[in-house]
Amino acid sequence: MKDLKYLIAYIPILSVYLGIYWQGIFSYSGLAIAFGVIPIVELFSKGKTANLKPTEEDSALRQRLFDWLLYLNLPLLYGLIAYYFYALNAFDLATFEIVGMTLSVGIMCGTSGI
């Protein structure tokens, strides 16, 4: 159950999907999450500095959840890019919305590649 905390990594990409869907000022939601919410949460949260014990490390390496979370990034990223291009083509967007969507999708492409 404690491994489900890794699903938090999908909040930024979800915010970009919603930003494209809702448009307007929400098109900047990816930037707000990446440069606002995440740094503030990290500032006030206490991180762990201890490494896993060798037995715990072997157990973690055998869990397929982490592999599937990693594999899920690729279709989500390609879907985001396709949805972005669809939104550019299908909707009559203002310049600030296009800029916000472009920056948000660009941030997600960069972070998903890492």
C-alpha cells in the first residue's frame, strides 16, 4: 500500500490534460504544478535519507508495479501530445491559451523523458 504514493507522479500530467480540456487560464496548470505546487510541497515535506536494506532492495526490484508505472508514461505522453495537437486544430484558442498549453506540454515532455 505504501508504494501507491508513486501514483502522485501522474498528477502533473493529469493537470496538463485538464488544462487543455478546460482551456483559459487553466492552460497554464502544468506550469503552476511544476514551478509552484511541487516546490512548495518539497519545501515543507521531510524526505528520507536512508537507503533500502539489501533484502528490501531485492524485494523492491521484483515488484512489477514500478515497471508498469514507468511503461504507463509512454502512452500517456503520446496521448497528451496528440490531444494537444487536436486542441490546437479543433478549438478557436487565444494566443495566451496556446502559449500556456505549449509550455505545459513542453514541461511534461521534458519531465517524462527523465
